Amino acid sequence: MDHVRSYYAATAHPTPPRPPLRGEVTADVCVVGAGIAGCSTALHLAERGYKVVVLEGRRVGWGASGRSGGQAIFGYAASQDKLVAQVGRDHARRLFDLSVAAVADLRERVARHAIDCDLHWGQLHVAIKPRHATELRAWQEELATGHGYDSLRWLELAELRELIASERYIGGLLDSRSGHLHPLNYTLGLAAAAEAAGATFHDESLVTGIDHGAVATVRTASGSVRARHVALCCNAYIDETISSRLRARIMPVGTYIVATEPLGERRRREIMRENLAVTDINWVLDYFRCSADHRLLFGGRVSYSGLNPATTHDATRARMLKVFPQLADVAIEYAWGGYVDITMSRAPDFGRLAPNVLYLQGFSGHGIALTGLAGRLVAEAIAGQAERFDLFAALKHRDFPGGPALRMPALVLAMLWFRLKDLL
């Protein structure tokens, strides 16, 4: 199965064929899912000397890891206050520090393995209205005084307009330690690094079931892997075949991106002087950045009721023109969508289904940096050093209400409420 048609797929680096699993094989660890989380897990385990087999139902990077907005930022979709309320201030601070470490970990991993993924530093949260500016200034103060994160700089209107040629925004918070990249090439680079370390990948190897035990058996239509440990890194694409328990705790949310035709460096610099990643702080937010060949990549909208490719192009372009009306004459060359996995709390959901079956899911839109670190933490836990993994495993998660039949309609109604709040 090819990657979905997107700018990322069109500019992906060539990769070797990875044939489907055939017959029965044995491994120390079977990793299910070859997005960033699965590839990072495989890489860090293989570097520790484990025999690793990775099963991917489609192709490496086929899901959110190869389609996302590509913004590598610290923190979580859940507020720090929510984390404090659940696990206490000291524990929550350690979780925050890990989110910062995740970005540094990404920088180190890209450099160490020479992954060509257009990595650039600089990310900007922007305010649309005065209450947004108030919230961002308060957040800046909280992060600096309460968490020692002092890399944020507030931009007043005049300075912001020098960076972003849009009248939609009135201020912004610039973070020099966060950034953006080509997510598919990053994922493919991680897979190549894992293979160089000894891991084996199989595409088109959808898992049809898992037989649990001291030695687990992970089955596909054409083979099986017997392994002492299993790491589930399926995220939005996990289903009841693998675990109904995990599936009930996440909701796949559709999000959409368009890529313009190449603008040329001069025109690109007219709308964005620096190569930054930008996002607003609406509940239904917009996010954008520029590509290496000077296109604008603009994402936004969410859907709890399923992807609708027929409307992706026009609706997302309309949102883009609210920000940059001066691009009305620019053609859209690519439009695509994909799912991110959210939890009820918007905090990540890591844990164990059994002592030897670990899982990662629920990155809730903050996956570019955190998934890479999560893979390292799984490798540590399998090697017997679970302290950092267990910081996340201590977070409690609830099923989405309504069961399989009703939870999506309920969320659609909730989403309407949050969209109304964005207008206020």
C-alpha cells in the first residue's frame, strides 16, 4: 500500500523494499506499528543488542507520523495543571522536563544518524484576540518561574508583523528550542537507522491477533512472531483485534493539511521572514510552516466524524486565506488528511497490557518529539530500567463515553461547543 498522496510522499527519500512477514520467526521483541514511536522503539532496542522484528500493517510512516504538521514542540496537549491534579506537582514537573528532553532527544537523534529531514528551529504560538495574548503571557511567566523554561520571548504586534505578514495575529510567543521537520523523511530515517542497528521491518503485515504468555505470539495473515516482549505502537490505528481496552481509550481525530505550489524564496520571505513553525491557540487551531522548496504547508480543522477528502482542499484553503489573503492567486498542489489519536484527558497513555506487553498511544497532537522519546523509554523498560516509562504509566485514563456506537456523536456535539468558544 502506497503512502497517501501528499507533499511529504512526493518528496520522500527512496526506501528499500520491506516484504511482508512470511512464516514463523522468533525475536526478543516484536514491535507493532512503524510510525515514529515504533521506529524509535526498534532503534533503541536494536542498539541495546535485542533482536527486533517490526510489523507494519501498511508502510513505514503511513499513518500520522508521515502526514502531520511536523512541529516538534515541548509540553503536552493536557495542561500542566491537569497533570498536577492527577499525579502531584513533583511528578508533573518530571513529566514536563521529559517533554523538553524529547525535543533535545530529537535533535541528537537526527544529528547522530544523519537523518535528512529538513529540521529547522523556531516555533511561534500566536494570539488572535486579546484574551489569547493574556493567556500566552501568563503561560510564559508560568513556564519561566515554575518550570525553568526560559526560552520563550514575547513579540508585540510590530515585531510579530516583521516575522509574519498577517493581520490576523496581534502578538506571539517565540520558542527558539522547538522547531519543525519533514515528518515522513524523519520516520524513514529512523527506520533506516534501526535497520542499520539490526532490526527487521515487514510492511503489509497487519496484525490479526496476539496470543499472550511468557512468550507472546503476534499473528499476521501470512506469518507469526514469537517474542519475549511486545511493544504496541499503533496509536490511532489500533483496533479491537489487538486490544479493545486500548481502543476504547483513544479517539481518532481527522486533521487536514494543504501545500501550495512553490512560492519562491522571495515571496515566501514576504509572508514569513524566518523559517518558523506557527500555531494559534484556538481549540480548533490553525498551524503552518514552509517547506524546503518554499511552499506554504497549512493545516487546521479537525473532525471527530471521519475524514472527508472531498472538502479538504476548499475548506483548508479558505482558512489559509484568512491568515494570508495575499495568497489568493496561489494554487494548492496537495491536500491530504490523517488521524491523530487523542485521549479523554489529552495526556499520553503509556502502560502495560501484560508484564511483557507494553504500549504507547494518545499523543494527542504532540507526537513529533514525544514519540521518539517514548520509544527510548520502552527500550529502557524492556531492559529493566522502567523508572521514566512508569512516570507516564502512572497517569490514569478513562474510556470515551458512549461506547463504540455513541462516543463519536457525543464528541461532535462537544466540538461544536468548543468552536463557539473560539468565536468569543
